[in-house]
Amino acid sequence: MALPAHDGRTFGDHLEASGHSYVALESLTPEAIESFITGDSLCVLVNAIWLIRDDIINLMSGRILNYHNAMLPEERGAGAYSWKILSGTRAGAISLHHVVEALDQGNVVYEQPIEFPHSCRTPLDFYNFMEDQEALMFSEFLRKRDNKDLPVERIQNEDEALYWPRLHTESHGFIDWAWTCDEISTFAAAFDEPHAGASTFYGQSKIRLKDVNVSDR
């Protein structure tokens, strides 16, 4: 609730401005949430900071969905768009899946494929391109759920599953100057906005590289 969005306001600020009340919790326990649960309650996780355990899943009778802004099961894990830049792929998806104790492995309830244009170079470019489609996907999901018109849930194929580990710019963002120009440009793009940028040393100084392009000059 405390991290700002691109306009500088937090999610809590947006809720208050639109007249919605909310409760901020320090920890997620059955005791903390059971008074809010009704027979048709639906919980949707977006950038959740907690690993949801079976006691919470059972309390909600399985009605917990997670928003995953990448393909499933091929792009499980974190840092999907830095990894996508590094792998050179343009196919993507945004989806909602059931939460189970194993990360990103529940049945997919609703999904929308995306083909990203080549104008998307940095992670921020990908996020900006997805923004309108995210709003549309959530709207369509809720409309279809209300109309009991959701598609059949898709079981994830474990033979196609890949889990991408979390990237840490300070640890993993160092350039190897033995790489080709194209490799360096791609690598730098993967750690560009909204991240701090790829790193290297100039003399004794650590510097950041952003907006890196290859030139014939």
C-alpha cells in the first residue's frame, strides 16, 4: 500500500480518492481476514508480498486468484520482462490463476495473449504497453464472472514449465565487455527503466548505463 505508482500516489491514495475504504495488514493470517469473508468473496493478489499458505487458501475455499503478467507455465517466477528482453521473445500474456502453495502453478482461470511490438525495448516499455490491456482484462474477467461465462480453467502443462529466478540489478546487472555490441545493448536494456541501469566501472567509479544503442559510427 505504501509504494508509489507512476503518478507518485500509492494504491491507498487512489482508493481514498475514489471513496473506497481499505484495511492494511502487517501480516496475513486467518484471524486477520476471516471477518471480511463472505460466501462469494473473491481474493485477487497483485504483486503480493506474502506466500499464501494452505490455511488461508482453505479459509477462502480456493477463491484466491493471482495476477501474473506473463505467460504460464513458460514464464513463472519474477523479473519476466528483463528475462524476456534477454531471451529476445515478443510473445506474452497476462493472466489470473488459482493460488496453490506451489508458486504460479494453479489452474489458469482467465488469460489474454499479447504480442509486444519491437518498440518495447526496456521493461518500462513493456509495462506501459500492457497497462490498457491489464485494465481491459480485469474488466472482462469480472464481467464474465458475474455472467457465469468464464472459459474452462486451463491446467498448466508441467512439461512446458520454466521458472525464472528473481533478478537483482545491483548483483546481476554488471556488463561483460567481452560480449558483442548487440549483447551489451540487449543486456543494458533488460536493466533499464524502471530499474537502476546496468553497471560497469570507469576507473575507480561505478557508473550506470541506460538508453544504450548500437551505432555504426
